[in-house]
Amino acid sequence: MRPSKEQIEAYDRDGFVVVESFLDRVEVDAVREHFARAFAHEWETGLRPDEVNYEPGVTPPDKTRQLCNVWKADRTLAATALAVRNAEFGARLARLPGLRLIQDNAIWKPPSGKALLCHQDAAYVGWLEPPNMTTCWMALDDTSADAGTIYYVRGSRHWPRFPAGGQFHAPDDWLGYVKEVVPAGEEIELVPIEVPAGGAAFHDGWTFHGSPPNDRADKERRAIVSHMVSADTRWADDAAPHPIYSRYRRPGEHELDEAFFPIMWREDGYRTAWLAEWCGT
């Protein structure tokens, strides 16, 4: 699957592109099943994800749930998060020669679930050079504006680059931070992403986005997300280390290790060798 000329132009202009049909029903059903297992802390591979922001029976039931780098814990989820299709489509949108995974997210917003802050992804990866991302967000449920779907701020990728700010999980005002930093003369034009299960959206790392509370008591919103960076991204020498991901950097190393940040697709046909066995593809 390749983006059209119009989609590439929209990505350049708006900072995001919506794809109505990206995953087929069989894949959506399989991911949903393994999604539930992962959030129950049933780690198929025996490995815990790098970040676990949900404890069954402990986390408040209305708080949005999140796992990061769940590809390490479950091979079915890995196959979707690390798919060639995600990286090739994203790289062509972003005009990059290839992409590698820096982090995946499994996001589960329950009925009446709380908001996630409107933010720029790239603000959280100052430990990388260059600090940017291309993200593939894949819906596992039909999404709607009143059920806590992701919203993009159209054109905000062209705004100045701001540091991370605000409370990410369950903020009092999910638009509070973007309201603080919106440049003079710019407007916050919000675009809700409403797609059927299996639909997707791609966005640039400097595009502001977030999600309001789920106003529906009868509907949940699940998504699996691939946060990707250019295949030639390196460790940034002059930045503070990340408290979790910098553990994967050897002293003096500049290249990202494919054991932890695998290359998903490159235009010369290269893909990290062990992915075929790990993902069963």
C-alpha cells in the first residue's frame, strides 16, 4: 500500500492523513483478543512491556490504559505494530528512506474514560537526533467524536517546536497546554478522526494531538500505535538520557541497536532479520 500524491500533500500541509481501511477484520479480531490478554498482564513471551500504565484491579476504571512496547510481550501484537505496511506507508508520506520502531503503544480508553493531553510526540524524544516521529495510529473500534477518539490540530506541525508540558494522563483540561503555547495569529482547528475499526491515521511528530474524555458509557476506544523514526536516527549526545529507553544504549554508542529499535522497512528492501521469526511473518 502506497500513499497517493494527494495524501502526501495533505500530510505536508495538515500534519496528518486518515486511511479509512488499513487492517482487515481478521487482523482486528486477533489484535483485540491479544490486546485483552496483554492488559490482563498475560505476557505471551514472558517479557513485560517497557511501560505498563495499567494494573488490573488497581488502576481506576475510568483512567485510560496504556502499554508501551507491547511488541516484546506478545507476538500477535508485534506483527501488527511492526508490519512492513506501517513503515512503508509512513516513510513515503514523510519522504524518508526508511523507518524503524522507537516505541509502540496499546491504548485502551474505557467507557466514560478520561482524556489524554493534546501534545506533540516529538517533544518527548529529545534524546534522539533528529527528534521527530512518524506515527501510525490504528483503530480497533469504530471511532466517533463523542467517544474519545484522537483529535489533530490541523497545520500545527508548522508551529514552533515546544517542550513537553502539561499532565499527560487524565488532565483537567486536555487542551490546556496547546492553548498556552498556540502562536499568535494561529487557531486551534481540531479534527476528530472518525473511522471504522481497522481504519488508521498517520501523523508527524510535531503535530499536536490528543483525545478528550469518552462521553459514551456504552463504548470503548482501543488503538494500537506504531511510533516510528527515520532508519538513520541516532542517539543525541547533548541531551539528557531517557529514564527507560536509554538503558538500551551502550557507552559511547551513536547508532540505535536493532535488537531494541528494529528497522521495519527501508527503500532498499532491508528489514531487521529477526523480525520475520519474532512476528511470524
